[in-house]
Amino acid sequence: MRYCVIFSLWFFFFHPFLYAQEEVEEDNVIREGPPPLVDPLYLDLGTFVVNMPGDKYFLKSSIQLAFENSAAKEWLENRLPIARDLIITHLNSITVEQFDDTKNRAVIKNDIQIRLNSLFPNKSSWGDTVPIRRILFLEFYRQ
């Protein structure tokens, strides 16, 4: 009888701990931002060095574009001077204050992506309305 009481007390106090391992919550990782590209194709636009407004500093940036469609990449490769001119014009308008605020990096990338995607025809053989998926800065600093 004494063993029954001891077992009952033990079971009463330690029963929840026996099943605690089964109730482990799974950590759900929530990814922020756009989904990863499945099989990206990259186009290196080279290095850009432009005067910042005020002619006191230079902005240096090396940029690559990420595509998911080889036809769109090839289309833009045939028009690289237009794309490079567009980027130089945009980078030339970035002020020191805009550059120093790191939150503006995403805005600058988005602006470049929108401007470059506007070069593509509305109706294309690849059927993608946003062929440039990512703008990648390999270098981005002022001198």
C-alpha cells in the first residue's frame, strides 16, 4: 500500500514532465523579402564611378543584374550602352545625405530595377513583365 501511495504521488507530480518532450513547439522561420531565385542568370554591368552632387565626392558602384530568363538577359546585353547610361544618370543624382542613410540602399536598388525594366518592350517573346529580378551591388561606396 505504501508503494502505491508513493507511486501515485510520483505519477501525479512527474506525469506532465514525461510528455513534455513530445510537446516541443516547432520554430517556424518566416522569411522576409522576395522568394529566392530558382536558377538565376547574372549580367555584370561593370563598375561605375560618378560625381555626386556638389562635386565633393565620387560614388563608386559595381552592379550585377539577376534574371530568370535567358532571352531577356540576351536582349539587354544587346542594349548595354543604354542601360549603363541610365544607371550613370541615376547614380549621379544620389546625394551624400541619401547615400549615408543605409535605408536608402533598398530604395536605390528598387529605382534602378524599375528604370531598367522600363527599357524592355511591353510585349516580349519571353512574356515576363519584370525580367530583371534583382539588382546586386558588389561595391557601393563614396570616395
